[in-house]
Amino acid sequence: MRVDKFLWCLRYFKTRTMATQACKKGAIRVNGDVIKPARDVYPGDTLVVRKNQINYTLEILDTPSSRLGPKLVDQYRKDTTPKEAFENTELLKYSKEYYRKKGVGRPTKKDRRDLEDFTEGPSS
């Protein structure tokens, strides 16, 4: 089965086009090699899927005949992603909270003055 179709069937990507684009960008590796979307995958292969700044590591147990329901996905893959990969996303979330919330807009005069005071230090 093609790797883009496999990832779509296992619900890692919403559409096959998204899975194909991820392969073309080099976000998918099979047994350590960057591959093209048409590359076939077989049981026993190891996939590394980079999605949302996380490297998901999968071992293929079997190939499905069509797209699966979410409850059946574990029959076809074994997820060996280390827990540290998910902990790093928590740290990223905390670091982003320091900055302005999305949709708030551009900095105000007060924000600019605060930045100038911070970068220049106390004025005498």
C-alpha cells in the first residue's frame, strides 16, 4: 500500500492530499529514509511521521484495505513514540502564553513604551 494512502487510512492526515504534501516536504520517513508518496509500505516497516512538531514513531503491523474507524487503528500499527516528544509540546505551549494572545492585534503605545524601558533600562 502507498505510504500516503496508509497514513490517510490510519487517520494521521485528514485527506490524502495532505499526506502526499507531507511526504513531498520530507516529513515522512520509512526505515530512516525520506520517501516519496508512492512508496509502498509493508508490515514490519518503521515510519516516522513529523506532525505538529512531534515525531510520531510507528511500527506497521498490517495494511488495511480501506480507511478505518478510530477504534480499529491500533490493529494496524504500534505507536512507539517516546513520551518526551509530547512533554516538549507542553513546554512550547507555556512559552507561547507569554506572548500576546492570537487576534488581540498590534502592540499599543503602552506596549511600545514598556519595551523601550526594558531594552534601554532606567533613564536618568
